[in-house]
Amino acid sequence: MDNQTGKSKSNGFTRTLIIPMANPLMQGAGKVGEVAQAGLLLGAKMFGTDGGGVKISNHWGIAAESAAKACIGGGTLKNGGRGMAGGDARLAIVGTAVAGVLLAGVVGTSLYADYVLAKQSDQSLVAGTCENCQGQLPDASDDGSAPETAATCPQCGPRDSS
């Protein structure tokens, strides 16, 4: 534990796992967002109707894609909806939201794990155990004036306090 800044010297999960993997993690979250968009489009294709009231599942190819996007966008422009542009906008929002929730979960979990580990090492210092080997530290001298004795582990040796 760094006495001057109050931060743990250990790298922790965030520094060792999340930062080096940030780019692949973001790409993976983007792929999960794309899967959510594809699922929404599939649902619109299976259960939605086009501007004329015909089921989109009866259409093929680009007609089905366009009708599904217009359905997601609130309907065709002619019928007062936002059309394909509105569908594209809603799909983008869904993809971004799903990716953001995924990233927040992964990074938040990592930060929480770092927090828990830091709290455990703080508690081990208070409890008189070595944070490296979890061995029992010897008690301070009778007058309580020997901090080096309390900071020396019989198995690991003296702890670096800087």
C-alpha cells in the first residue's frame, strides 16, 4: 500500500486485463450490439407489416429489409412514420445501448474486483497479516515504538513502505 497516495501498488484487474484488451473488448461489444440489431430486424421481418398492411415475412430481399426498417422506424413516411431513416436510427440506438451495457458490466466488474482486493489488503494490514503470504506478522515491541518489527514478515522479510 502506498502511504503517500493511498493507492495499492498491485496492478489489479483493470490495469492487467481491461486496458490491454480495450480495443478487442470494444470490438466484441460492437459485435454484440450488431447481433441485437439483427435480432430486432428479424423480429420485425417475422411479425411486422409494411405500409400497405402486408406481412413483411411475405417479402424477400431488399424489400423485406426496407419494410422491416420502416416498421422499426414507426411506419412509412406516407403513413406518418419516420420510415427507413427512423428505423436505422432506432437500430443504432439499440446497438449502442447493448454494447454500452456490456462494456459497463465488464469494466464495472473489474473495477469492483480491484476495490475488493484493495479492501482485503487494507484489512490484512490492520489485522496483522502479511498481504503477500497471509502469514501472521509479529507483534510490536512492548513500548509500541518499533514499527519496523511489525512491518517484517518472518516468511517474506521486510515490507517496502515506499
